[in-house]
Amino acid sequence: MASFMKKYKHIFISLMLITACSSNEVLNKLSINSEAEINISGRWVFVGDYQSNQKKISKAIDQSSGIIYRRIKTTGVFQEVQDKSPKKNAWGVAHLFFKNAKILRITQTDYALYIDFNRSIVEEYDFGELKKITLGNVSASRSSGWNDTQYQIDTLDNYGMKITEKYKISDDSKALTRSIIFRGKNLNDTEIVQNFKRESL
């Protein structure tokens, strides 16, 4: 038995490495506290060409293998006819949880961040959360919390598509930068930056 193990030791090691590399990625838990007293509450208005920025986001999603997923079985988000077939092996669904708007209304409490993306539902991001999120029959993992002086939200699906959002306020609290990184299953990153100005507290 010992000689058998010695003879095929390299094969066992290779199999163990392959198994380890093929395991699903997991998100890291982010901090519940920021490095400084930071409050990004306010009504933030997009600065620049919003439509052009939207096109960049759509392109980044497409390059990240984001499926055009029309047949989501959930109230209000269901289409009987899928108007475009998904690309082969393009099964990333993390972007279905991504929200975007020209005006962001942000409320920060001691325990969470609430972001109104100009929709009927306000998104809640608890500090230090790490949980599964669902939309109809699709799901992903989400982690949110503080990363130094930025607020970070990570969304990762089972297909390797990952979206990272980072919110950073300027020193004078009059400007907000939102950095969005789309990562496909091929591990290529596409970063898009959005700038907002404070309209009111």
C-alpha cells in the first residue's frame, strides 16, 4: 500500500489542487465600522452624461457574461417571451441585483445604509452583513460594510460574476464617488466611476 501511495502521490496531489481550485469563491465579511466618522446621507445628483454612463455599464455587464434573463418567476418581473437568447456559457446573474439611478437618496444609521435608487423599494445594506439574496428563481451572495473610509457592497453569483460597489465621500462632504467594478468569470475587471454632488442633507 505504501509503495502504491508513493507511486501515485503526484496524481493525488494534482487531484487535491484541482478540487481546491474548483471550489466556489466566497465573499469576505466587511467591517461594521469605518476608519473615521463618516456619514454619506443625503440626496445625491449624478454629474455628467448619465446616458453615456449607462451604456458603459451595459457593455461591462455584457463583457462580464451577464445573461439576458427575462424569464424570472417573480411577481412583476416575468415575461412569457424572451426577446433575445442568452449567449453560450453566459450565465452570470449578479447584475440582476445591481441598481442604478440618476438621483440617489441615502440614509445612514448606526447599523445600516438605506439607498433609494428612485424605485418603490429602498435597498437596505446592513453594516458587516454577509447573506444570500434572491430575486425570483435566481440567487447570489452579498457582503456589505466599511472598507477603510469607503462603503463597499459585493455581489457574487455561483457562476463567478462579481460586482463591487464603493461609495466614497469627499472631505468637504459635497461630492460622492461611486466606483463600480464588474468582474466576469474569466476574472477580467471593468471599472466604471460615477460622480454625484450633494443637493441636500
